[in-house]
Amino acid sequence: MPKRLEAFLKDVSTLRAQQSAEQSARMDRLKAMTPEQLVRLPRQELQELTDRQYAEIVRHVAPEHRLPEPQEVSVGAFTFWARLRWIALPTAARAAMLGVLTGLLVLFVSLAVGPANDWWHYRTPPVRSAEASTWPPCPRLSGWVDGCTYVPMRDIAWDRAASLLEMPEAELRQANQHIGPAYIPAQTTLVVWRHRGKLD
């Protein structure tokens, strides 16, 4: 194992030396150019240089042009909190905003599906048989249901049922003469008929 580590470290130092030699040769080649040659260089080759290297080359090629000295960026300035502020917080803010928008969209859809479904069924007047026992069940008591039957789980007052159905109490009582006048008992079939459709 130590031999492999030594070989690896030797390879790393060799690569560093080669890279340093190549960089030094490239800097010498660029410093030996005329200003016209430097201007014609591909942008990508110049972008690979650091600000300090570029300023040094310009000082050699065109000494009359003085570039401002590149500012040193201290290593300690880019601390963990600065990195967190520039990288993590914008990502977290975007994720939070996306989460809130998705949640609002799901909430809106879940709240809109029920009324939209009720409206879709309500817009066509129902055609029902004269026998109410064959009618479909009402999903709930609301102003959008018609031509259906509802079985309450607990006793309900006539005025409360009429209020939920958004119809006159007298009309509701007339369609449900089989139910007593005091209240609508639990497990009793309540007929909802608004006289908009046809009875066969």
C-alpha cells in the first residue's frame, strides 16, 4: 500500500510540474506577441487566463496601457454563511415558493371539483321515473342537487334541510309527505325534487 501511495503522489507531483511548465510556456508565448496578435487570439484562450495573468500579459505586450490591478479575494471572505446565502437560500426560497404555489393549486382544485361537478349535473334538468326509490342518491344536501334521494345519518329539522337545499320548506315537505311534520328522522329517505325536470 505505501508503494502505491508513493507512486500516486509521484504522479501528482509530475502532473503539477508538467502543468506548471505548460502554463509558463504559454505565458511566455503570449508575452512575446504583438498587440495585433494578442487581439486576434480566440476568446476561449484568453478566458482560460486569470485576471492577474491577463494583466501581466497586457503589461508586457502593451506597456502604455495600464489595467487596474486585480483585487485579491481573501479565502476567508467566502465563508460557509456567505456560500449558504448565495447558494442554499435562493434554492430554498424557490423550493418554498414552488411548494406554496403547488399547495394553493391543489387546494383550489380540491375546492373547485365538488361545485364544478354539482354544476355540471345541475345544468341539465333530470328525467326520473315516478317511483322515487329508483332515483340516484344525493351526494350531499346542497343547492345544486335535484332528482335524487338523501338518507340522513341523524335527525334533521325541516328548516335546516330546506336551508341546505336552498329551496322553500313547503316545496320540500310537499315532495316528502311520507315523512312526519316534526322533523326528518335519521335513516329516512328524503326526496329532493325541484320540479325542473320530467317524471316518466
